[in-house]
Amino acid sequence: MSSEVTSLLLAGAAVLVLILLITRAKLNPFLSLTITALGLGLVNGLTPGEVVDAFKDGLGSTLGGTAPTIGLGVILGSLLLGSGGADKIVDSFLGQRPVAWIPALITAAAVIIGLPHLFDVSFVMLAPLVYTVARRRNVHLLWVGLPLAAGLYVSHGLLPPHPSPTVAVSAYGANTGLTIAYGLIIAIPTAIVCGPLFTRFAQRWFGPAPDLDGGPAPVTDVEPEKPGKPVSLALSLISVLLPPVLMLIGTIGTASTAEGTAPYNVFEALNDSILSLLVAVIFAFFALGRRGGFSAGQLQKMSGKGLSAVGPIILILGAGGALKQMFTATGVDAIIADHAAGWPIPAVALAWLVAALLRICLGSATVATTAAAGIAAPLLIADPTLSPELLVLATASGSVMLSHVNDSGFWLFKEFYQLTVKQTFRTWTLFLCIQSLIGLIGVLVLDAII
């Protein structure tokens, strides 16, 4: 048996071991990724010192690009939620508009609110608002809750600074601003289909209305010391839209100015996700926080609450980067790159497929993306004409495919909306399958055009 075949078989075995450690042994994903990465290096004949060095290099390089971005995004989202900016956006979108408009309006608001924050946190924070709207407008809970989840997950699955697309941006060396631009092109039709259109289609499966008086209480650790001033809708929207707008301006500017010039340096700074998010956080701190009557201590509590939820995710991303580096250290990426040109499947479709299979097996979109990016990254070496931004979106789209009982989001949606498992499959699981497939189609179309 050739050394190339042996390396590929060992890499495949490592992925299988990773799946078994998470699904059967119920081991923490960070530990599972760490054991798999270290084990892969050792069975390939690397010395313990070489294995540890590769692990540290992969973990450090991944977190260096992703941890600050995710952390600042979480802080921005926490300020938006804690200050009441998210509620203001939803209330302003809904107003007294007809009930038939609710799914479309809720989806649009959720996509905007979900831009800077983790899905789980946004969902939990906004769930009480879903019950409030359903009671106020006398509609089925899922008429409000399903499009909210769809809008939040479109942002979560396609757009940085969310963990899955952010780690893929780092793994593929993609341009963040361009990724957001392409992601928005796909996200808009995805949100329309998975939000208002799917809600209307799926209402036949809603079943009896849940007990609207038995829903979750408002989730907040911040009680204002004095009545806060009314939150401005304009300032709330500016806070959440500032990072993507700055990065898009930076992308366009760097493409139209000469490298090394002062304007180019300014645009390059704007295109940096860390700097653009930092600008937005500082703006939100004053525009939503201090202007809204919150003390510095309360704002610190808001930020701390959000950051407390992101620690395990960052560790998982780092360990996933270490596994990717171990594929490089053992020569697997070079083998894939050498043979990828002859594969009969488009590279973006392959990246989507690998991520989708890992998601179905592992349940975690974040783990699926980190592992899939390590496998698919060599495709860029094999074909320099590939768009790394489209590979990001293909991988991220694949990572949301077929959420089921091994995904915490499945149970979160089920329990908060008081659904049966069957109802959850017919709503949550189905809309995420549709989102994943639309993402793949969108990437293939953009790949053909670009």
C-alpha cells in the first residue's frame, strides 16, 4: 500500500474517531478534536514534539484570526440585546401592521439583529418577545417564532462574525468584506424562502397553539438603576449594520486604490473585521448604553454575560484549527491538492458535502465547519482560480444541514416553543435543510458567474 493511500486512510479514520468520540463516547468536542489531532500526528510517525508544535501552531493561527472577531461580535450583540435595541427593532418593524405581514417583518428584523450575535443567545433573549407578540396579536406562537429562528439562523449560518463563517474565512484566507457581500446575496433569498414563505407552508403542521402564559420569562441579568431613556431605532440599526457596511466599503476601496497609498491603507483598515467591529462596539457603548441611561457597571455586565457563552466555542474553533494543521503536517493536504483537479465534483459542492455529512453526524455547525475547512482547504492549492469566499459560504451552508436530535439547537427550539419532536422535525429541521440547499445553489450560481 502506497504512503499516500495510507495517509488518506489514517485521515479518514481520524474523522471517524472524531465522530465516535462526540456521538458515542459523549466526549466534549474540544477534547475530541484535541485527541483526534494529536492521535493523527502520532500514528503518522511524527515525534511527540512535532505533534505538539503543529497542534499549537494550528490552534494559535486559528484563534489569532477568529477569537477577537467573535468576541467583539458577541459584545456588540450583548449591548444591542441588553439595551433594548433588539426589542426596538422588532417593535418598529411590526407596529400595528397586518397579521399576515408578521412572518416577513419578523424575519427581516431577525436577520439584522442576528448579524453580530450567537444564535443561541439571541434566540433565548428574544423568545419572551415572541410570546409577547403572539399574545398581543392573537396568533399562533410559531407564526412569530419560526420566522424569528429562520432570520437569526440565516445570519448565523452565512455571515461573519458568527463562528462558522468566521473560522472558514480564516481557514481559506478569504476576504471578510467580500464574504459578507456574497453572503448577503445568498442570505436575502434564503431569508425570504425560509422565513415568510416556509412559515405559510408549514402552518399546516403547527398543531394546537402552545400555552402562551407558560412561556419563558424575559432573560436579562441587567436591571437598570434608573429608568432608561427610549432606545433610538436609528442608533440601534447603525450599531448593528456598521461592521458589515465598513467592511464592504473597505473591500470596494482596496480594489479601486493603489496599494501602499494613504487611501488604500484607510480602506484596508475598514476591511479588517476586528477594527470595524471595535468601532461598532464603541459606538454602541455610547449610543445605546450611556445614552440609554445605563451605568458603566451595567454595560460591563451585559458584555460579560455574552462573553461567558462564547468560551467553549472559541476552544472548539482552536482545536479544529489544530486538526487542520495536523492534516498539513502529515501531508494530507498536499495529497488532496495533487488529486483534486481530477475529481468530477465542483470544489464548492465538495466543501458543502463534507460539511453537511459532518453536521449530520456531529450535530454542531461549528465543529462541522472547522473539520470540513481542514479537509477542503487544499482545494485552493489545487485550483488558484477558486474563490475562497465562495468556499467559505459553501462550507458554512453545508454545516447547517439536517439539524436533528444530536443538535442542541433542535432541543432549544422544541422546548422554548413547547413542541413535539415531530413538530420540531417538520419546522426546525426542514427549514434548515432548505436553508442549506439554497446556500449550495446560491454558491454554485455565483461560482458560475464569477
